[in-house]
Amino acid sequence: MSATPQPYRSRRRTTRLLAAAAGVATVGALVAALPASAGESTKKPGHQRPGRYQDVQLLSFNDLHGNLEPPSGSAGRVTEIQPDGTTKTIDAGGVEYLATHLRQAREGNKYSVTAAGGDMVGASPLISGLFHDEPTIEALNKLDLDVSSVGNHEFDEGARELGRLQNGGCHPTDGCYVAGEKFKGADFPYLAANVLDEKTKKPVLKPYWVWKKNGVKVGFIGVTLEDTPGVVSAEGVKGLTFKDEVETINKYAKELERQGVKSVVALVHEGGLPASQAYNYDCDSPGGGDGISGPIVDIAKNVTPRVDALVTGHTHAAYACTIDDPSGKPRTVTSASSFGRLYTDTTLTYDRRTGDIARTAVASANHVVTRDVPKAPDMTELITRWNTLAAPIGNKPIGYISGDISSAGTESPMGDLIADAQLAYGKELDPGTDLALMNPGGIRAPLTYAAKGAEGDGVVTYAEGFTVQPFANTVNLQDFTGAQLVQVLKEQVTGTNAASPKVLQVSSGLTYTLDLTKSGADRVVTDSIRLNGAAIDPAATYRVASNSFLAGGGDGFTTLGQGTNDLVGDDDLAALEKYLLANSSATDPIAPPAANRITIVQ
């Protein structure tokens, strides 16, 4: 890992590609009337001079997670509120369509910049994850992404690998994937203002970047959530320090102002929870920001007024809200869901006289990346090329299912299936294994019955399994006392998980009641906890299987980091593959688990 911030490489692209299809209307209406037109000139042709006000189009998205192909199932749909109050779902996502939508949105906008809120890579489907996300970086370059914050998943493979994605070079272990072709890295700068090298105390990548065009200057500061070490494996954040988001943004906003940059956008990989899952929900009703909660609200209320807008992410939610800054002035805060299903179009009206954004003129809205537009040919070519390389591995059948296995819900059928697979694998390693626990955040997709390719309905391919579990965590065995096991379950709803519970998925035989009408640790009803029908003995020893992320105390489960008699097995996807092959066939497919192990009271 470099001791000093690494400059991003100069851009290779020359001209923007514009789709020939008719343009999609963007947000251009101003909230308040301006003293002069926000156009580019107030003079007649031949005597052109920039006018005082200039609209800058900010296109943004977040949490792509390497979803180059259209996501399947619920992960590939968005909910839309209709004028009569009903809702409908719309198929969305896929970079072939995202490219077309962004290119159409840029048409006629000479002042357009595209930014991302982190988690562009990591937890990716096989087409990207198998190749250490080089295909996604290539796609983002073709999308003309200008700048991105890092997210927590950018650190899944550590800071050194993140530096390679930024600066280029072939993978240190797997090498170059195409003979004679060296990976070129990102055209855009990744920003990591609050991620410091423990030794040098300096950011591991650039903290900010300034977009400039014809005298217009907009600064971008990028941060990830301070709790990144709590949601990434210990190896991924080794040697790094993650600083407070607000303090970091305020520090660099002041530095940008000293450099004469007074218009600033913060790219923050932390997010909020809107009161509705519909992408077009009005989170400013009845008042500014009334319909949103979560960590981003506190961040937005404390980030310096020098910052004019916040592009956020991490929660995979959709919103375009206004939240008052510390001076009481409304400020735009946006997030575009995840997996490339939405993009946000924000109009920033730049005042050339002051160098700042006319904040009353900021307007923003999310737009669906519908699949009814022409596919971008360059993205189709990219997907075909990488799929050809992945096909020998990805198309291999690893099991059969009789119906969709959903990953939705507090306890999900997919979570139960994974936990059962890890218990079965744990028993192979040690017949004394008692149970398995799986973190919900590690389940990235459902398994769908309908064939995605030519494999046939009900067939689970390696690529589909990889999409569900892309992290390459190992399955670890550890010993815990019964008292520790009970404490683990209580940590689902206490400590860092108190406000937003992380309910572990449990293997067959472990049952208990989760009473969400109560508060704190009482939400886990201790007397209800049973293992194969027997109460947990606080003094007894239990052998627990979990993935290496949980075994290291991830997601706030500190007690899981205190296990003893560790035994490290194969990776978690191999365990799932082995379980499916052993328990299903074309004539006898596995049925979706009933998801009835946790009794939920709410």
C-alpha cells in the first residue's frame, strides 16, 4: 500500500459517446427565479460571453456492485408510486441500458458531470467478481464516470487491490486475463478522504477532485462510512484508519475554499432509510427531510454549509430529499438505490460572480434505468467478451431447485439454505458441529427458478451461486459457551445493531422468538431459544459454523470474534455447491426452506 495519495491517471477518452435515440427529459426547472438566465451566454452570436448563472447537470448513481447484466428477481425491479396512490414494479438495471439513459440525459447539456457514491465493485456477480472487478472498471470508463467515492466494498480485497483498480496493472496472483493486454485501471479518480494509512496518517487515495469547465469549478470530496471496519473483513482494512465523515468533509471543504473552489459536492458512502421503498416517494412531505431517517440525516445536518449537495449510498435506498444544513438552509441529499436500477439527475445552478451554487435553484430527481431503450452496443460487446471468458466456469450446474428461493425478509429461505449448507459442511469437518449462523448482508441475491440462460428452469449454475455468495469467505468452526451463544443472538439487536437489527440466518434445529415490540436485548426472548428442542445450557460448549467475516467479529458481533478451537475450512460457495449437489437432482430438486425458524413478533 502506498504511503502517499496516488494521483489518478490522465484520461484516455476524448469525446463523449451520445446515443442516437431521443433524449430523456432531465430536471431543469428551478425552484426560485434567478436574476438572469442560467444559460451559457447573454450576448449575441459573435460577442459571446458567459452569463452570470450556469446550470450544471450532476448525474449520479451508487452501489452498482458489478451488476453489468440486468439483475434478476426483485434485485432487478423498482417500485413506482402512481398518481392514484397505487404502486407498480418496473424492471430496471443493466449497464447496456444505464449507458443509454446517461448518454441521452447528457444530450444538450454542455455542463454535465457524472459522479458515484461508492460500492461500484465488490459483492459482484461472476462476470465481474471472477475477474477481480476489472470488467466493471472498464464499464465505468465507458460510462464516462468522472469521479467516485470509495465505499466499504472497495476494500473487500484490501487497499493494495483498490490501488490497482485505480492505477492499473495485472492481478498479482491471477495475472492478465487477456494475453498481451495489461489492465489499464480507472479513468476516473476514486476519492478516499477519510481513509488513512495507519503509518503515514495520509489518505490512501485522493481526498478530493475539482471539475472545471469554462471557468465553472465544482469540487468533489469522497468519504466512506466510518464503520467500514465493522462491515469488511479484517484483512481488507488492515493497516487503515477510517475517520469521522463530517469532520473529514468539513476539513476538505475548507481547504477547497482556500483554493478558490466554493461549489462543493460531498460523495458520502453512508445512507438513509426513506419511509417508502418507492423510488419516487416524496421524502420532503410534509416538511424537508421528514420522510427519511438513518445515519445520513445526522451527517447532513452537521456537514458545513460550504457543501452544496450530498450524493450518498450504502443503504441501497432511493431518495431525493432536502435536509437543512447547520445554518438552517435546505440542502439536497440523494441516493439512487443500487445495482444500476436508477440514476439521479440534479441541476446545480452555478453563480459565476460568487463561484458558489445558488442553493435555492438546486433541483433533483431519480429516474428509472428502464429496459425499453436501445442497448448500448459497446456495453453489449463488453458483456459478451467477459461472459465468454467466464462461461466454462459459470455455466456449470451445481444443483436444482423446485421454485424461487428468496433472499427477502427478516428470515429468508436463502438464508436458511446457506446456514444449512454450512452446518452440513461443518459436520464434515467436525461431526460435533451443532449449528451454523449466516450474516444477512452476505446474501447478495436470491436463486430464481426460471432459467437465466440455456441451462433450463430450476437449474442452479455456478454463476448464480457466485452471485448469491461472492465474497470468498471461508467456513470456520469455533467453540462457544451457551452463554456466549445467547449473547451472540442479543448482539443482533444491541450495540451497533440496536437501531437497525442484523438478524442472523440460522441452521435447521435452532429456533427462538424475536419480539420487535420490545426494546434492546429483550427483543431476543431468551427462554424461547432452543437447539433441536432443548434449551441452551449456559455452561455447555457448542460448536458453531460461520463464515470468516462473522468469525472475525464482523457486523457488530464481537462475541463471535471470541471463539476458541478454531478450524478453517473451504470457501462458503464451495460449501453451498457441495450441499446442493448432495441434496438435489434434476428429478428431485430441493424445495425452498419454509423460513420458520425465527418466530417474529411485531
